[in-house]
Amino acid sequence: MDNCVFCKIIRGEIPSAKVFEDEDFLAFLTINPINPGHTLVIPKKHISYVFDMEDSELGKFLMVCKPIAKALEKAFNPKTGKIGIMVAGLEVPHAHIHLIPMESEGDLNFANAKSVSPDELSQNAEKIKKEFVI
């Protein structure tokens, strides 16, 4: 879809702090994170709603999220020891999963999101990439 912001990120028309990319999926840090390391994972194929994905695609989607979540755990060492997963799907009409290092259960609240600098995004992306293992 031409005007979709995530499709523009996939095509390289909008810069992003990428942490993972393969043939089918892309993961990058959101510019309005709830906590440092807040990552969006998206399919490269434009699909408006996560539950419109084929079963096989949805399975791959979740499997891609697992090593990213493990890298986030190591890079940010959240107090809870957990990475929250959220599918909200209202912000951008392109299927996406939020992976959020959680300090508390209340961290899965977009009211807590804040803007960060491109430098902070870049530094956090590098922290994640150092911990990434497939």
C-alpha cells in the first residue's frame, strides 16, 4: 500500500532503527516507545490486520518475535524479566506486534509512550543487535 507508513519503512523511504530483517519480516524500534527497546515487528507483505494473515504466516510471525524478545531481555534486563507482547493494530493499518521490555504490568499502556531522539534509537538498536541469536 503506497501511503502506509510501515510500507514506506520497508521500502527505505522513511528511516528506521532496524533490529532484524529477513525476507518476510522487519523489526525496528518505535519512535514513541513505552520503554527503551520497544520494538515493532511487521510482515513485509502489507496485511491490514494481524488476524487476516494466513495461519502459516501468523505462525512464522510469532516465531520471528521469539529471538527478538530474547535479545530484548538480554539488552535491557527488565525488572520483571519479561517482554510484553501486544497486538493493538489501531495506530497503523498494517499488521504489527509490539515487543516491550516490562518494568511492571502497567507498561502495556500507550499513555506512557514518549518521543526519543534518533541517537537514542540507534544506541538501543545496537544493544539489541549485539544480543541477537537465531
